[in-house]
Amino acid sequence: MLKPILLVEDNPNDLELTLVALARSQLANEVVVVRDGAEALDYLLRRGEFAERSEGNPAVTLLDLKLPKVDGLEVLATIRKTASLKSMPVVMLTSSKEEQDLIRSYELGVNAYVVKPVDFKEFVRAIADLGIFWAVLNEPPPGSFRYIPPN
């Protein structure tokens, strides 16, 4: 079973660029897009409009820091406090280079903190590398499914 990638992004331009970059990496994983922190938590906790979604966690959650309704740090804190979610990989994908955001993200248990490159080619390369690492190369926690590409 191929697990989806959850993309939590409110900026339409960054969303489009990230989707283009993930598509160029030729991952077969579905990309689930949510636009704010509340919607991300609804998806992850299988409530509201996502109450009927299949069980299981995404291969990785790409989480923006500055989000409407519930910010990325609050989403991350909830993920790490929830038994069924706490081992799920979370990558903070943000424009913020502020040291306090970086420190707080790691204190809350983020797996990686990536500052979005400004240059389009660098952005596409960074996102493609992230997708391949987390969806294909990373060894997931026990009980997770891992995609093994055909030879």
C-alpha cells in the first residue's frame, strides 16, 4: 500500500510550486493538500470531512509554519502528543529563517526543517529530494507500509 504525502500549505504560489516539484520527482504517492492547520488536524485525526478516510498515517507531512486557524507549531505539538501520530515523519517546510522558529520546531519533535528556496529550480530540486527521501528512501516506523519501486 502506497501511503500519501500530506501537504499543509496556505500560500497558493508555494502550493503550486510544491505540487509541480513533487510531480517532477515522479513519486507515485498521492499528495493530499490541506490549506490550514485546523484542516490538517481534521485529516490526521480522521474527523470532520475526513472522518471516513482510510486508517493510517501519511508517509510524511510537509507542514508550513505560518498557517491560518492553527499554526504549524500547534499542529506539530498535537501530532507529537497523539499516540497514533507521534512517530509519523513531519518536515517543516517554511519561508521562516527565524532562529526561534527553528529551535521551537526541533523542541516539538520535527524530523526536518527546510527553508523554502527563493529560486524556482532550487525550490523544485529541494521538494523533489524531500519527496524521494521521505516517501521512498526513509525506513518508516514499524507497522507502516513502505513503497518499494519495481526493478
